[in-house]
Amino acid sequence: MLKVLLDTNILISAMFFGNAKINKLITRIIDNGQIILTDYSINELYRVAQNKFSAEKADIEVFLNSFPYIAIKTPDSFGNIPKMRDEKDTPILAAALEFGCNIIVSGDKDFLSLEIENPKIMSITDFIETYQ
């Protein structure tokens, strides 16, 4: 079973700019495995949703309850992981590695340009095309 971690930018896009492509992504992940969210990404979603989009806490909770996922704790230390250009991405990569995620779905160029084999970094489009 695939463990697919969604980056925060995917959550923001799904909550505020949801479209058929994102709905298809969620469906394909559920059909092929599990959606994984880090506590770091969930907290970042709350912060961005409230500060940039004036979302209410209740609206964010409704969104998070609209699909099944497993929430994982971000490690306290990041050990020996690949260096990220944007240090804010490091906790997400560290959690994916520690939890054994197979794939990170992200729209972030820093993630997409990262040259690692496991977890595989994929865009929404790449995931949908790969897991039809």
C-alpha cells in the first residue's frame, strides 16, 4: 500500500482552489494507498488559511475532515537528510523519510527539483498519470 504524503501547498490548493484535478488526485491516492499529512503541514495550513485567506478554524476542520488521512508527527531532529534550499521544507521531508512514505506530492519547485529516489517526489499531474 502506497503512503503518499501531501505537501502543504497541495492542501492550500485543495482547500481554496479545489478543482477536478485535485479531486482526482485525492481519489487516486485513496484507491492506491493512504494519504499522509504531517502535523507540521496541518499547523502550516491553519496559519496560512487564517492569515492569507481569513479562513475560520471551523472551516479548516471541515476541510480536513472531508477526506481520510493519517496524521504523523514531525521528528524533533532531522538527522542525515538531503539539504533543502528552503529550510521550511526540511520537516516535511524528514517526516516522510521517518514514516517510510513512498511519495511526496508537491507543487513546490524545491521539492520537485530534489534528486532523491525514495520517497519519490511527484507533481499532481505526474501522480494522476502514473496511478490511473
